[in-house]
Amino acid sequence: MQKILLFVLTVFLSWSICAQESNSKEDIKVGLVLSGGGAKGLAHIGALKVIEEAGVKIDYIGGTSMGAIVGALYASGYSAAELDSIFRSTNFSSLIQDNLPRSAKTFYEKEDSERYAVTLPFNKFKIAIPQAYSGGQNIYHELVRLLYHVKDVSDFNQLPIPFVCIGTNVETGEEVVLNKGYLPQAIMASGTLPSLFEPSTVDDKVLIDGGVVNNYPIHKVKALGADVIIGVDVQHGLSSREELLSATEILLQINNFRSAEDMEEKSQETNIYIRPNMEDYTVLDFNQGKAIVRMGEEAARKEYVTLKELSIKQNKELKAVKTSAANDSLRINRLVLSGKNSNYTRGYVKGKLRFELGKKISFRKLQQGISNLSATGNFQTIRYKLVSNGIGEDLIIGLEEKPTKTFLRLGAHYDDLYKSAAMINLTRKNFLAKDDVASFDFILGDNVRYNLQYYIDKGSYWSFGFNSRFNDFEKEIDFDVIRSNYEVPNVGNVNTINLGVQDFTNQAYVQTVWQEEFAFTTGIEYKFLKYSTRTLAELENTNETALAQTRMDRNGRTLFEKSNFYSAFGQLTLDSYDDKYFPTKGFYFNGDFHFYVLSSDFNNNFKEFSVSKARIGGAFSIFDNLAINLETEGGFKLGTSNVTTFDFVLGGYGTNLINNFVPFFGYDFLSLPGNSYVKAYGRLDLEIAPKNHLLFAANFANVEDDLFRTGEWFTEPTYSGFAFGYGLESFLGPVQVLYSWSPQVDKGNFFFSVGYWF
């Protein structure tokens, strides 16, 4: 009997000891709820720092909008310190604005984007308004990269910390629980702030910011199994009229009508409620990130004792998770296209991606390829997935064509050659075939012009294009320039002459991209050129002007050239400048060869000849706000033809001079003629304030007939010029005022340019 009593007593004591240990270390499930709030959501990082410091282990996470983004990254394995480092190094302004690099555009698209000040969707004779300020493409890139290590987790309960977030079905207004799928896509949908970002499509549902219906998903976290809720609430109450300064703030105020009322109940259900003081910050104050993170720390520090007590009770060891953003380890061996895309071929898409399947590439290379697709403007924000397939990865791209195919574009420009000009453009995509775009510019002002372009973009295959343009301008130039090129009468004391230039050019060509950066173009060209003057006709009808009288047109203008020219041409182009007008990095090369085979021969002097020219340069940043641009170029004519119409003529300033007119500081437009030339150019660009530039430029040249045959091109420059001025990046395009002078010329010139050149 005693042995039995002793056994019972031993069992009872053992049970008591175990019970005491169990009470001191309970299996408490802790849930973390992170509210939405845009930039204010960076306070979540500060709160997480203190939660970690207290030793609390999180079992479940639920978030909305910015809370979903921070929560998903934390649930995937990032620590609070790592999140702080990530967000401190992030340029949110660049991400939100979706500033795609210039290198993402094809050569056709570069020209297109640097011509118009305003682009408006145009559908059924109605101007449409864009859905949002940004598509969020750059943000999505970063989310895919940062969450690469959990790319194959499709059930968010299988993440290192189970996770759930909320979206809003914009068609029904219903709450959508996002706990499965592709994590970057889910949290991007949860954070799609109306008016700021385009709506996201997930499982055929069009979603916007989950904060519209549930900005603090406490009940979803409890449903996962949480016993204790830690909540970080970065919302603030309703704003005053003085604080409602943007459309985004007004939309948030409307949403807050509901959220403010809901939070009265939800805050009472939160066991540890952390509410940073966000009154001085807005949803777009990402530039105040450090201060906002600090506010989160301060608010959480007030609950430190309670957090510490909770951590002591927990019976859970925190497991370290290896996180790694994608960098140089991608091997994409299969491309899968999905979505509503009927007008753009697989070849078109592959050509934009610019990488070969099956080869190892960096994530930056993948980002560049997706950006190339996005830069076309043909698709909604591109949501793509990376999924392991055993021997590599599938790249699954969801392409949703934009419904609008027609665009109305506007531009305005002034320069010293074409004078004032206003442009209206009509662009139509999928005009005649898949992958094509047609564009027509009609230019009114001091000189009427037009520019018609049609292009079928076949990506990595041969593309086809057709261009037609009409240019017209008049300029007072030195009479000696005309004498050196054409047979004209001796008219006495005439020093300058009015020169009218009309150019009607049509090209049909094919183009392919080689080594991803170079574009090779070859085709045929028809050109009609008319050079004339009214100066000689205004002189008295003397014997000296008899020749002029015999070459007059019906308008009384003396003709120097009025011929049709037919040629074949080839062109090799590289353009990686980050900006056409104010480059700070990149390289440029343009080599052009024209072989003229036939002419109507107005001057009775045509023989077959060719013209070759090339321009090469680079831009480099010396300091953050100081860049240097160095270029050299040259050209020559081959053949014995006496045609001088295609000789090179240097002088003036501009980025869109036609034919063989070449800009040269120190001399006015069309001042230095010759059938060959070499030129060196350098420019210092000091950005004294954002988009404000102080410019200093110098150029040197030799130009004359047969320069390369005689070897004179490799001698000390005969001509030099310098310029100093100011440049501004405006919504119309670049504004530039430059004073130009040359030691060889008595007086200098002011050059004015406003808006994109066209």
C-alpha cells in the first residue's frame, strides 16, 4: 500500500512541475495586424524593430496596402533591420513615377517620346483621361526581386510566417481575401491606391486598394488562429480642409469616413495597440521615411513592457530564414504568355525582352526586358511571375492590351531656323496589321510641315517601316555659300541672300536589332529638293541677272536646285544616352551611307555618287551634378559627280537639322560648306538645380572639298566656336538660351530653342 501511495505522490509532483513549466511557457499564437497608410506605413518598420527587440515571435501577419507590403516582406523572412535598410536605399519618387529608362525604348519609340509635350488617349472622337498617375511597374519589379526566395510559395500559409492581405473588387465593392497566388501580385493589388496606381487584375477580378473596405484586417488574422493581436495603426482621423491638397488625399478622406468608425471597435479588440503619431505626414511623404520609421519606434517603445511580458510567455523558438533578392542567378528557359493579347505576336514580345531563353541572366536584365515591353505603351502594367520548373524557371507574363489604340498628341516649338511651330499628331496602333503603328504630324507656324511614319515592329525579326516628310524653311545666308555650290550671276554688292529650302522625302526600309543595342537599317529613298531665293528676282532686270531670270519659277523665285533624287541607304545606330538633350551617361553612334543612283538632274550635272557620314560620342558624369558630353563626327562624298546639293554645310544649333546641315557653334546656320568635314564637340553640363542646367560648349572643325583625299582633315582645325548658356527641362521639352561666338567671326549669335525639336 505504501508503495502505491509513493508512486501516486511521485506522479502528482511530476505533473505539478510540468504544469508550472507549462504555465510559464504557454503556446500563445501572436498575430500582427498592419494597417494601410501609404508612406505612413513605413512606421511599421520602426514598430517591428521594437517588437523584435522585446523578443516577441510573430505567428501570423495580416495587412492592407502599405501594411501588406511590409507585412509580406517580414513574413517571407526579412528582419526589421533588413527592411529598414531596403527602404532607406529605395528611391520612392522614381518607383512611383514609373520613369522607364530611355534605353527601354526602341529607336522608333525614342524619337516618338521626344517629340510631343502632351499625349491624350483618343477614342471614338472623345479624349479619355488616364486611369491613374502611374502603372506601378517599377514597384512591381522590386517586389518580384525582393520576394524571389519565396517565388514558388503559392499558399501564403506556407510562408515562414503565414500571411493574408486584403484587396477591393472595384466592380462590386466587395472585400477580396488574398491568401493564395503569386505573392508580389497579391500585395501589389492590396496597395493599388486609387488615382495613384492602375487597378490590378487577379484571378479575373479587377482590384484596388484593400483599405477601401478593410484597412485593418484584424478578424482575418484572428481567423488564422491568433490568440493575441498586436496592431500597428498608422491611420489618422479625418483631415481638415487645409490638409486636403490633392486628389489622393481627398480619396483617402472619403475612405476614412468608414475606416475611422471601424477602428473604434477594432482598436478595442487589439491586445497591444500601437498607434504612431502620423498627423504631420501624408500618404506620399516617402521623403520623410527616416522620421516616419522613428515615429513607429517611439510608439512601440511605449508598449515595450507589455511586449516583453508577452515574449516571456511564448513557447516558440524563432527560426532564421535565408532571404536573397534575385541578382544574377536567373535561367529562364520557358516563356509563357497569358492574358488578353491578340494584336501583338510572340515574336514582338520576345524581341522586346532582348534576352535568349535558356541562358543565365541577371534580374536587372529581366527588368530591362519587361520595361521594354512596358515602354511601348501597348499594355497595362505588366504583371509577371517567376516559377521554378526543375531545370530553370518559367517566365509567365500576363499581357493585357490597353483598349485605346488612338492617341492625340500636341507639341510646340521655337528655334531660329524654323521659327514658331505648333504640332498636332494623330497616332493609331494596329492600323493595318498586328504589331504596327501609324503616326501623322501636322505642323503649323511660320513654316508648314508634315511627318508621316508607319512601322511594323517584329521585335527580334526584321521590322518594316515607311517614312514621308515635308520640310520648308527660309534663311538669310552668306551669298558666298551659294556661289561655292551653284552657278549664279555676279550681282554686285549682295552679301547675303535669302535661301528657301523645300524637302520632300519618302523612305521604305527594313530594320533589325543586333547585339541588343545596335539597330541596322537599310532601304530605298526618294527625295525632291528645291533650293530657291527671292533676292535675285528683286534686283533690276539687268544683263547681270539674265541667268537668274531664266531659272525662275512661277512665284518669281530664282531656282538653284529642283530635282528628284533616288538612292539606296544603310544606317547603323547605337543610342544609349540617358537623355537626348542633357545626357549624363551613355554612348552614341550613327553611321549613314547613301548611294544616289538616279536624278531628274535640274542642273545637268548628275553622275552616280555616294555620301557617307558618322557621329560617335559619349556622356559621363564627373560629379553628381556635373556631366561632360564628348563627340566627334565627319562625312565625305565619293564619286566624280558635280552635284553639290548634298554637300555638308555647318553652322547654327539644333537636334533636328535635315539632310547634311550640321550644327556648329560660333557660326550662323548654313555658313561653312564643303563636300567633306570633320568636327569635334564637347559640352559641360552643370545642373545647378533639378532640371536647371548651366551649359558651356566648344566645337572645332575642318570643312572643304576633298578634305580626306588631300589629308587636310588631320591638321589644326580651321574653324572653332564656343557657346555658353542655360537649359531648362520643361513640360514642353527643353528650353535653351545660348550665346555663341567664334574667334574667326566679328560678332556672336544668340540661339533660342523652346520645346522638343520636330
